Amino acid sequence: EPMTRKDSSVSATTQEWCICLELGLLCVYAADLALSYTALGNVRFFEKRWGCMYLAVLVASFADIVMLRALAGIKLRPTRALRPMFVIAHVRGLRQQLTTILRTLPKVVDI
């Protein structure tokens, strides 16, 4: 039976599939990160701020899924707001734009 707009609750099966899909994508991101680490080496990998940020977002996302599974009633998923960082970490132009915006914010606040 199709769900109506009034019935916005998602079935448990759909939630499980979404969590499995999210976990699978996080594993792909982890494999990408592992390949970057292998290619760059320990020192060069951790010199890059965006690589460290990518690692932090990945760890936080995995922790979020673990907490979701451990605390079944939890609804708040704060790491969802960090998902665009996966794209930003890979696209140089976006990184440059974000860095420029962050550098100009203090000057705008002073006005």
C-alpha cells in the first residue's frame, strides 16, 4: 500500500536499507582514503589539511552509524551536514572557493 503525505514514517526495512547503503558508500570513501594514504605516505598525507578533514568526517560518519545502531531511538544525525565535505575534499576548485570564503569572513564581520 503506498504511503500518503500524512504518513511520513519510514518503514524499518527501508531504514535498514538506507543504513546499509550509507555504510557501503562510507566503505568506498574509506577505500579511497586508504589508497590516498598509500600513495602519499604517512608524512605527506597528514601534511594536507583536506586529507585530515576527510579522515575526520569519515570517522565521524562511521561513529554516527555505530551510535545509530547502538541507540535505536536516536533521530539526530549531525554528520549528515558534513557529507558535502566528501565532494569538497576531492574537487580543487571547491576547496579554493571554500578557503577563500573562510578567509574573508573575519573581514566581513569587522564591518
